[in-house]
Amino acid sequence: MLRDITLGQYYQADSKIHKLDPRVKILSVFIYIVMLFVCDSFIAYAFSALALAMVICISKVPFKYIIRGLRAVFVLMMISALFNAFFTPGKIVFEFYFIKITQEGLIKTIQIGIRFVLIIISSSMLTLTTTPTNLTDGLEKSLGFLNCIKIPVHEIAMMMSIALRFIPILMEETNKIIKAQTARGADFETGGIIKKAKSMIPILIPLFISALKRANDLATAMDARCYCGGKGRTKMYPLKYKSRDYAAYLLLGLFIAVLIVEKIFVG
């Protein structure tokens, strides 16, 4: 399951999506997620899924690679779906003792499931097509106006970038620990839920210690290079909008307009 996590990883490819300014991609994902919650009709979800599928095709990222990231959150999706199916009041379509499933609950379950899938895929596309360095620069530029109220935007963007960069590193470290513990006779597959939970302790403790060591080494390296925040720092490659970025903004505006029209006249 750990190998299935795609959020935070970067997929190298030569595509128009990869070449877009990171500010465009950050704003696009943010608006995309907001529109998923604003619009609640299946027509809007179908159009959003179609738009996302077109972006995936242009990005040249394998669709199987993206879908693989959904396996890691499948349990969370199922729990959310069950809660909505059982605890949403409305017209009862199935009843067994205290278990009641309503029509409204089923509709809400499907809607939340679709939202969940589209949010995970769109967020994964942001990190798959944007390097951590560009993502940090894009966040810092996008939130630069917060510097006026003394919010350390550079430091926040740096922390987010480091967190995303550590995801594949910790995944690789976890796989090494699992293989090492398996070679020593540890069993992570058999037994009930309680036994499997206990078997995770020999993995979590070494992983936690390794993460602390890596964080300490990173802090020492940054201190040795006299890192003291974003004040006075310059960029080797400053972000500049190009014609393709303005075209992407135009398509984003068209996407918003279509969903607003659908919300008013159809939804």
C-alpha cells in the first residue's frame, strides 16, 4: 500500500502541463476543488471528470500510475461512504434491524465518493507535474501578499516543500524496514486487525527514529549554509508568465463559467 502513494511524488515528462507556471497549477487545483463542493449535480461531476481526464492526457502521466494512488485511501473512502449511507435521513430503501439505508444517503455517498476521487487525482497531478522547488516558488509567489501582515510565507512554503520531498524518501525507508523485519521472521500479513496493528510497531519505531535523524541532518545542512529565511533571497530562475500560462488561465475561466451556468440553469 505504501508503494501506491503518488501524492508528493514527481513524474518526469516533457508535456505542456509540466511546463506551466506553478502558480497556474496551484490556482487551478484550488479552484477545481472549490467548484467540486459548489456544484453538486452529476452533470457537473461528469464535466469535471472529463476536464481532468484531458489534463491527464496532455500531461503524459500514465493513467494507471495516477489511479494507483487511490488504493492508499480506499479504506477512508469506504468509511466515509458507510457513514453517509447509514446516517443520512430520508426515504428508506433498505432496513435491517437498526441498520437503515436511505435514498438520500446513497446519493450523498456517491457524490462524496466522486468528489474524493477527483480531489485525490487533481492533487496528485499538481505534485506529479511540478518539482518541489517550483512548487515552493509558486506557493511563495502566490501567497506573497500575506507578507504585508507579517506572515512568513517563504518559511511556510519551504516547510510544505520539505514535507512533500520527504514522502518518497520515507516510503523507500519504510520498504527497506519491512524487508529487513521480514528477513528476521516478522509476519505482517496473517492474523486479525489487532495482531496486524501490533506488527506495525517494529516498523514505526525505526521509521520514526530515521525521520528524526534525517530532519536533524537537514537542519544541520541548512544551518551550515547560513539559511535564515526568505528575507533578501533571490531566485536563479524567477517565475515569469508566458503565453501558455495565459491560455491556461483562459481555459480555467471557461471551466468556471460552464459550471456556474450549469449550477444556475440546470442544477
